Amino acid sequence: MKRCLLAVSGLNPQVITETFYALHQQERTPDAIRILTTREGKAVIHANLLSPVDGHYYRLLNDYGISAESIDFSTRHLSVASDQFGTEYDDIAGEEENERFLVLCMEHAFELTRDPDTEVYFSIAGGRKTMGACLAIAAQCYARPQDRIFHVLVTPEFESCRDFYYPPPVSVPLVLLDHKTRTPYTKETRYAEVTLIPLPFISIRDRLTGNHLKQAESPASLMLSLVREKRGELTLDLKNRKITWKGCERDMMPARMAIYSFFAFLKKEAECHERACPGCEKCAFTINSILEMDCNIAGLYRKHVAPYRDHDGMSDSGIQGLTVENFNSYRNKINRDLENAFGPSEARHLKISSHGKRPGVRYGIPLESARIRIVI
């Protein structure tokens, strides 16, 4: 499996060679290196690491017998954050620069983790603290089980030495400064320790849908996609004459329950799977069609909603004999019940809506059939 080191770096490019050295010591030598930096950081890397004459990166490879051709890394693999006009930032010091640098991190993390045959090592040790934080966020969004986030720790006196890039195989003396008195003194590099620290993290990648893995997106967009409210299910309990929606429950009068459940059955039988129902002929019906089916409404009322009542003594002008006038009255009362119970915003998905113009007005429940459950 190919290993790729993705690191942030500022004005101290030593962190790149130190991280590379630590990975090599753990037999995790990268096959590719990608660096995210600033304009000034790129210039320092050019001068101190990638100079063909005395660059410390090439010195490290030579010291440890590593072929430069075996690692995909050159000046073209230094990516710099820039503004909307393409002007590269000298530093990542303000809010705008950080936002643009985060975009750069997200783009590289997304691209490098697309290949299933790679391990990506995210090194957050270099640059400003916010730069490392940006790369860590990108890793938490896109990293896979095989990927890792690393920080690198160096023995303090060597960490502040600009001439220290890695411990060479043969120890050499370096001039260091005492951090208290600032007086110079000499110390051998064999006393330098470079420690690679793997940082635990939680990746959200396995919770992202396919649409969010087609291109790099902002952390805010990815996080928002995870905070999804459970889709509501409309439950009609005919026997107990209760309607439930998103945890809220409403009792409904028997006649209104029969009419509303009639429309729910029509929606279920139509097998209409549209989310935003346009009132098509499959699941919405004209008043004439509804009146022709009034025996079905009366049957629901007698058999399931109010089986205990004396139906023979009931008036033929109500639920057992629908007209245009009393249908409109029932419909208005049902819709008002739904608004009072669940609020106008939620009720618009549930109410018996009208579609079209007279004389071809159709009536139906907009909610998709898969979200309707009827309990008999």
C-alpha cells in the first residue's frame, strides 16, 4: 500500500525532515510527500530543503540510503494558500487566510484519500497552530481506518536550533543556545530524540453519503449533513382515533378521523413516492370522485373508527351522506385540527390539500406514502 505524507509547514521546514525521519525509523517511509504552506514557507523550503546542492531533504535521503526517485516529491508538490484572485498568502494570520487555508487542507485530504490503496499520514506539527488545526479538521472529515494524524516532538534544545533537521547516522556537534541565559554551547546530535506521536481522532467519513464524497466540501457542510432530524412518520390509529407526527399526538373526532384515514388509504394504495406531491391523478381526487366513494368513508367509520355506535339511527346528512358542502366543512375542520396540533409549518405536509383550478380541483395528502402508517 502506498504511503503519502501530507504536512503543513511554515518558516521552520525542519519539521518536514524530522517527520520523514521519524516515519523512516518506524519503517513507514513515505512514497509521496505533499506540503501545504505559505508563500514565504515555500521559499524557505526551496532554499533549505530542496536546494539541489545542499538541501537537507536530499542530505537525509543520502545519509539513510534512500533513493530520491523512490519518493514522489519535488517543488511542484508545495501547495500555497491564496486569496480569491490567486495571490499567495505570506502568512496565515487572519480569519480570511485561515478560511482559505482550511479549503486547501480539505481539497488535499479529499483527493489523497480517494485512492483505497493509499495510507495518508497527516502531519500537523508545522506552521502556525491554526494551520495544524485546519489539517486535523480535514483529516477528521475524510480520513479512513488506515490513515493517521501525527505530531512530532523533538528534544527541546534541538527543537530551537535552526541547524538541526534530523539526527544523522554519524553524530555531529551543533551549537545550541541555553534557553535561560541565551549563552551558546555545543552538543552532539546523538542526544537528539525525534518522537512521532500518533493522535487519536474520530473520522466522520463513514457517515457521509455518496453525494458528499464526490468533491471536497467545507467542514460546516459535512457536519450539517450529519445533523439530520429523523424523518417524521404519520401514524393513524383508527381504533383510538389518534394521529401521531414527530412525537406529537392528537385526538380526532370520529367523522373527521374516518375522512382523513380515507385519504391516507388512497395515498397508500396509489403507491405515489413523490416527496412533493403535485396533486396528480394517482393520489389526489376530484370532489365528484370522492363523493362517489362515500360508501368507503362510511365503511371506515362504521367498521374501524366508531364500531360501537348505533349506525341505523344516524342521520344520512353527515358522514353517511357526504355532499360538497359538508365535505368542505369536514376538510376545513380536519386541517384546523392538524394546524392546532402540529403547527402551520408541519401541517402543510399533512393536511388535505387542494390542487388545480375549478372545476378540476383535486384533493389529497401531500406527504409521501412511505411515511404514512395506518393502524387498524
